[in-house]
Amino acid sequence: MSRRALLGRMGCAGLALSLAACDDAGWYGTDVTGLLPDLSFSMARAQDGARVTQADYEGQVVALFFGFTFCPDICPMTLANLSAVAEQLAEDAAKLSILFVTVDPGRDTPAVMTEYTSAFTPRADGLIGTPDQLARLARRLKVTYRIAPHEPGDMEYDVSHGKSVYVFDESGEARVLWPGFDTLEADIAGATADLRRVMRD
């Protein structure tokens, strides 16, 4: 399915869903304020090779998730949904940074990551870390991932990873968790409302 078709279907699904969870009484996602640590990492940004940390995204609301470009369904659907959210934010999208952290740096080169993220939205940055940098961030956010054993040079192997999206406010504090944002049923309007709420808090 093309990106345009995915976004079209998601737009229809989002409008059809109830907005009851999006009012000031609650969140679409799970409120994790005070339950998860602040954003902290050091990795390379695929687009320009720059070494970046959480400080480079200070002042931005950050939506971060882990994945890999060879992922057949979870990652492209999550990025398509996040792209739809950025479109709904309109001018407020300038306050949003989407960080896609690869758990498969063996195949996800900077060029591959850049091409992949730019196919969805200019708001997304691909991040590539060393094994230690990746493991440190994953432990911090309680994310699991696993690369199946394979021979050196083998480009066909399985990867498993957590699929939650973590939302941090402009100061890097963890605010919201979207545990399942990888389907056509994801509530785009609800997620957009969460981000607007984080932006105005």
C-alpha cells in the first residue's frame, strides 16, 4: 500500500473515532509524567552525520520510537501515522521532532535511514547509535529488542523490537506513551490532541 493510500485510510479512520478521550479530562495515550526518566541520549543523526544529544532537541516536543527500515509493518505504519499527526498539527508541526532510533545499525546505514524517514515526513530524524549507546537508551526507556543470529554479511535476518512511541515535552520530560500506534485504527486526532496539550502545558 502506498504512503498516500495509508494516510488517506488513516485520516478517515481518525475522523470516525470518538474524541471523548481527547478532552482535558484525559489523554489518548498513557500519561507517564513522573514515571519514566527524562530524554537522554547521544547518537549520530543520519541526515548529516552530526553527533546529537537531547540538548539538540530542547524546545521541541519529541516523539521517539525504536525500529528498523527493513521492518515489514510496525515501523512504516508508525511513521505514516506520525506523519499524519504532523500534518494535522499544521503550523504547530514546527514544534515537533520525530526521532526514529534504529535497532539494526548493521543494515540501517545513514543513507538508508535518511531515504526512509524523508519518504514519510521532514519532521523525522533517523538516529544511529553504537551498540552501547543504543543499549543505554533502550534500558533507560525499558525497551526490548533482539537481532536474530546470522552470518557476517547476511542481509536477511529477523529483528524484534518494542513498538511504543514515547512523547517528551520541550524540556525533555517524559509525558505520554502511545503503546500501539502501528495500525490503521490508531487515533490520529487523539494523538494530535495529546501533542497540542503537551505543547501548551
